[in-house]
Amino acid sequence: MLKVINFSKKFSGELIISIPSLELKSGVYWIKGENGAGKTTFFRSLAGLIPCEGNVEFQDGISLKRFPIKYRERVSYAEAEPLYPGFLTSNDLIHFVADARKSPRSQQRILIKRFGVDQYFEKPCATYSSGMLKKLSLVLAFLGAPKLIILDEPLITLDERAQEILIDIVDEYIREHEATILVSSHQFLENTKMRIHETFVIKDKSLLTLNPS
């Protein structure tokens, strides 16, 4: 379980988003919101990439404020439009992240093969299309055993087959690791096989539930 407590984020003194209390169990949560509503700000704050007020903590007490390093070790964030140094290859990035997260070789091989990253494994990122970058970012997101995985617009630039593979991997990962997965998507997830536990919308600088479970 992930708890968000008295969370807020401001830029230049202007409130972007405020969430007094939120508890997320294992499952997939769809976070909706118009462009500029604060989705990415919320995601980046949860990932520990930008500072925020309040706290975010796991059920065992590992929190963003008290144990920032241990907290970040449990969080994986795949951005909507991933960018990597152009001279690095998928091989470089996957091995770097895998070592940091203690991902077994078997897990790496399976993810690389299922997303088709093996087809350009040794090529520099500067040569990748947006779809290739997205697949690489998704491989990186599932390495190790993170308890919170944040997927910002994971379906954009993916072909239909890759979308189906991602949905299968999400379902398998939750069953095996009892993780919390946050998904932002402008596409209609109701039309996919992704099992959504609960849907929220960011509106009026707050997070509102659309279908309480």
C-alpha cells in the first residue's frame, strides 16, 4: 500500500496540486487530467524527482521524506516522452539500471525480447524512433522489483502488438509483486484489456475519484 499524506506542490508560490490524503493498494490506477492539470508534476513528485510538501510512504514506513534513498529504490518512472543520451545504447542503459535494481539476467532477457528491444540492442539511442525509445523506457520501468511503477502515457507511439504486450506485463507484474501502478493516458483504457482498479481525475488542483472501488 502507498499512502499520500498532506501532499501539495507549488511553482513560484502558485499551487499546482493538493492531495490531503490518498491510499493506493496493489493494482492499476488510471490518472486522468487535461494538459497542464498537474499529472506530470504529481508523477515527478511521487518519483522523488522534484521536491514537494507533505509525505509519501509505503506500508512498512519507508517514506520519501524520512528514507529518500530507500524510497526511490522502490519507485520506477517511465516518462511520456523519454530522452536518453544519444551515444548510449539499450545495452548500456538496461545493464546500468539492472545493476542498480539488482535485476536478474533472466528478467532482463525476457523484457528485452518481449518488447523487441533486442532488435536494436547495440544501436545508439540517437538512432531510435519515438516508438523504440518508448519500448526501451518500459523495459527499464519493470527491471528489478519496484513497488510503485509510474507510466506516463505508456501507450503513445506503441504499435498495437506492443500495447498488448505491455498490458500483459502489467497484469503479470501485479500478480507477482503486488505493486501499485499509476497510468496516465489520453487513450481510452476501457477499450483495452488493462484491469483498472480505480480511476482518478486531476481537476481544480486536486485528485478526484471517478469510480470508487
